[in-house]
Amino acid sequence: MKSNGESKGVSRNIFNLVLAFFIFALIVFVFSLIYFEILGKTTGFASYGYVNLTINTQITLNVTNNTVNWGPGMVNAGLVNATLITHGGSIGTQTGGNWSGTNALALFVENIGNINCSLSIQAGKSAAGFLSGTGPEYQWNVSNAHANACGAWGELSSKGVFVDVNVSAAATVCNKLDFHTGKRGMYIDFRLVVPYDVNSTIANALIADTITISGNTAV
């Protein structure tokens, strides 16, 4: 049986060991705090945030000058027809009649969406259905209002040249119309040959046609 002195010695040793372990653990803990604080400052530990959004694509064609208006007029006496022509943003001209070109400007089409798009056009009436009479003509041509607005032409027959309007199906005149401001506008000009003998049912009446203008994803 151990004496009280020996028991106290053992207890003291255990206490010293526990105390030493506690002091060691405390030193390790403090050292770790200091180390990682310094490491964090020197290596640049960081958290990250994120900004997310989705931008939808949109095709929007805006026709800012949407009416070609020649007003009232007639073919001059003794002539078989009169010819009326628009010239982009300038006033229209006519020969053989007395129509005014002041409000006869080309249709001005802009791609105000946020992606390139195609441009297709279709008339509602043929020359005979629109004007009647002997030898009527109803034609259009398409051109860039802004330089290089159309980056890839489609139906080339009407590129800056008057051709008969399309009635049976839409004609894709531009495959890639730009959408950037100052680069996105096109003209649709018209040429009419009005006969002297238009049908009496449309004489002294407003005659009109509707042009369907549409866009799709650029080719």
C-alpha cells in the first residue's frame, strides 16, 4: 500500500502532465490563430459573389416612314400614262401627270431589335389589281439607307433595281440586316406607271396597297 506521500507525488505528476498538455494545446491554438491570420492576409483568401442575367433576343422592324402618298392627280391630256418614282429620303418625282411628290418618300425600314435579322417584303396587289387600265406597272427596289446595313443580300433582282412587286409569296431581299444604330436602315422605293384609262370605278377614289414587311433570324 502506497503512502500518502507517494499518492500525492503521483497526483502532482498527473496534474503537471495535464497542465503541460493544456499549455501545449493553448500554444498550438494561439499559434494557429496567428498563422492563419497572417496567411490570410498574405495569400488573399477571398469570398466570391455572382451577378447573373439572361438577355432575350428580339427582332423588331420599325417602318418610320410607312406611307407613300402621291395625293390626287391625273395623267396629262394626250398622254397614255404617267410615271411616279420615289427616291429614298428625297421627294418623289413624276412625269406625264400632275401628282405631287412632296409626301412620296420611300418606305424606311429599321431593325431596332438586338440581333441581325432577315428582311422580307410582299405586296398585296399586282399592277393590274392596284391600278388597272392599259399597261400598268407597279415595281419596287430595295437599297441601303445606311451604309452596309444589309450585310448579305437575298433576292438580288430588286437590289437597287426596279422589278415587279411580289404578290404570291414574300421575297427575302436581305438575309442579314444589321441592328446597330446608324447601320440598320433600308429603303423600299416604288415606281408606278399609271395608265390614262384606269377603271372608272377607281377614278376619283383613293387607291392603295398594303406592303407586308417581316423579319426573321438572320441566315
